[in-house]
Amino acid sequence: MVAEITGYILAMVVGISLGLIGSGGSILTVPILVYVMSVEPVLATAYSLFVVGTTSLVGGIQGALQKKVDFKTILIFGIPSIITVYLTRAYLVPVIPDVIFKLGTFQFTKAIALMVLFAIVMIFASISMIRPCPHCKDTDADEIKYNYPMILLEGVLVGTLTGLVGAGGGFLIIPALVLLAKMPMKLAVGTSLFIIAAKSLFGFIGDLQGSEAIDWTLLSTFTGLSVIGIFIGSYLSKKIAGSKLKSAFGWFVLVMGIYILVHELFI
């Protein structure tokens, strides 16, 4: 019961993270579900898609009302990403064997593989958050310029990653939009939330074709609290310097990534 209440409190932190920096939601959601709420890892990645997708959609709508969303970019980046994440969840994840290999008494299972991959993603994400981004300015750009081949490729790569580990990929999408489309930081955050929402929810639909039983009570409660969190995060983003917050969150993510890696492989 204590673990469940703790998990639901932390669900609000997921939304706050998305509201503040436009990313980090799934990086928190999967560990909370697995280690606090005892959800099986493969199912946790599916739940993460729904939680982060729904929460990001609310945040994206907020951004659209404030004219901080570029819908042309959503189409260019989002369509290949949505297709890839759906195919990954519907066809790739189900064919990964439950036991990938054995080494003596140690079994490298599908669940361990997904958590190890997730930990690696967390570590790379933390580096992206900790390092300053000289191109990430809040000022308006004169004109958004699209590097179409690179944006399409990035969409496919982020979609595959989302499908495998349930990570929305905001930490990859935002730098890509800033660097490849020369987009202002605030516009990139709002646009990223819509892209995360679309591909995460389509990825979850791919999961519904499987045989996994969904605990809709847990999922809807967790998601509802996360949505409340994104409103809090959006409010706090006006009061707190985003760069400092992103760096501090990055160090936290780095520690968590290393912990998961050690826990899954050595404990």
C-alpha cells in the first residue's frame, strides 16, 4: 500500500518534468512502475507509452493555445516516428525471446534486456541534459529551415527507441528540432510534446494487439496524476530557469541509469 501511494505521488513528478523541460517523463515512469509499483518491465514500457502520451498531449494542447507549436514539423518528424513505433510494439517486441541467452546460472531475459537498454538510454539522455546547448536559445528564429532527410531519419530512430523501451524521446527530439530545423527552444518544447504524444499513443495501440492484461485502474490513476503534474510544471517553468533545472535533472537521471544497469546485471 505504501509503495502504491509513493508511486502515485511520483506520477505527479512525471508530469512536472514534462511541463518544465519537455522531456524526462518516460525516464521516470518506467523505473517508478518497475521498482516502486512492481509492474513487469515489458508491461511497464507499454504503460509508459500511455502515461507519457496522454500527459504530453495535454501539454501540447497548452502549447498550441500559446502558439508554441509548429504543426508542419509535427508532420515531417512525427509520421515516420509514429509508423516506426507502432511496428516496433506490434511486431518486433513480441518476437524477442523470453530468454535471450544463458551464461552459467545467469539468464539474460527479455525483461532484463529492455531494462538494460533503458538504462543506457537514460545515461545518454543525462549527458544531453547536463551538457549546455549553445544552440538552444529562447529567442525567435527568423525562419525555420528543414533538413528533411535528417529529420526523417531522426524520426525513425526515435520511433524505434520509443517502441523498444517506452521512452518518449523528448531529450532526442528537442535538440534535433533546434539543430536540424533551427527552431527556438520554447517552440521546440511545445512541438516535441505533440510528437511524443502521437507516437507514444500509437505505440500503445500496438500493444493492445498483444495478450498482456492491462490494469486500467492503475494506469488511469497514474496518468491522471501525471496530467495534474504537467499543469504544475508549466506554471513552475515561468518561475524557474530551465537550463539550471535541466542540468540538475540530468545528474539525477545519470545516477538512476547507473543504478538500474548495476541492479539488473549484478544484483
